[in-house]
Amino acid sequence: MVKIYRRMLQDVPILEVVEEKSRYSKVPLVIFYHGWRSDKELVLTQARKLASKNIRVVLPDAMNHGQRREDISSIPSFTFWNSIQGNLTEFDLIKDFYLSRDLVMDEKIGVGGYSMGGMTTGALLTQHPEISAATIIMGTPNLNAYAKLVRDSAKEHHLYVPKDMKNLTSWIDDYDLNNYPETINNRPVLFWHGTDDKRIPYNQSKDFFDSIQGQPYAQQVAFITGYKAEHLVETRLMDKIANFFEYYLY
């Protein structure tokens, strides 16, 4: 039976989802990140499907979300990038908690996420070679392109954006998978993106995937196109994600 346990890791609220029989056993670990203005509870269906594969799943609330919900800055995307940066900062805290308790089988660690969580995943790949497999679901791997898109859109709508916004979020450069695609390093990575996504452009993901085809570091990268699909995850896709992690973490 899959069970859900609530924890606080310092100030990070998480849900741990795992088969009851494996609560204190070594099994693969998947850290899965929710999207913008969502929360950890809203990805529980995905977590249960992963846990049914005998995988321990950890769902954190990003900064400014869920139990940590705060007002959004009126400056376009400022809170968004702050939330992703928080996920990146707290990744080691979560990972090391389970490693230090000897609960991760063969150090098999997967990372995935939807939308903002998918962007978090791509950013983590640039800095964490210990990640075994990853899924980037309707989240662009090209952080700078998306940041520029938001800045340009804000200007068109006469919204205030600091003239040095790019410098204020310059940390993005070091975590942009589009800048460092070689950091994939032949790890299994699954992309999914809908062609009719109106929030995060499909072409940013697809163009990245096309650009790395044939490279030795990208032999295990796969891309699934959701034809006519919008910014929404359906049950069949959740099953594919669960099957992906089961295949590559066992």
C-alpha cells in the first residue's frame, strides 16, 4: 500500500510517498517538482504512480508556494525565478537527508517536474552529475530564452521591469541547460511538451532537442510531442513518466 508522510526538512515542507513496506528500505529516490502557482499536493497522482513502482518519491513545496505561499511580486517573473532558485538551493538538503539515512538504493536518484518544475530539473542537470535520470515535462530547457520572452512581453504591455533585470537574474546563465547541454553526459532524459502550449513555448524544448541530436552526450535523450496538447498533464503521460523512472532506476 502506498503511504504519504509529511515532513519538514528545516523550513522545506515535503510529502514523502512510498510503499509502506519500503518506508525504511533502500529504494530509488525521485524528487519531483510542481509547477508555478501549484503545490506538492497537486502532483500526488504522479507520485502515487511512481511509488507503485517501488520508488520513494519526495514532493517539495517550492518557495512562495503551498505551505510557503506568499504574495507575488508585481514585477513580471521576479517571484517565478526566485522560486526556481529556491528549488536549486534546497536540492542537496533533500537529497542528502535520504542518502545520510541509507535509504537510497545504489545512489539511484531521479529528478522530474512539470512546467516550473521541469525548468528546475533542467537547471539541476547542469550542476548535479549524481542525478541518474530526469524528466522535463512542459518546461523549457532554455532558461534565457524564456526569461527574455517574459521581459519583452512585459515591455509590450507597459509593465514595469527593471532595466537591469537580466543582471539581477544573472545566475540563470550558469544553470541554463541550453548553455551547457554536454552536462547531460549521456544520462536518460525524457522531454514532453504540447504543441499548443500557450504558457511555455513548445519550440524552445523541441529546438533544444533537435540541436543535440547525434551528440555523444545525448544518446539517451528522448522527446515526446503532445500533438494539439496544451499546458496540461494527462494520466497516460503520468504512466509514461512512472515507467521511464522504473526502467532507468532499476
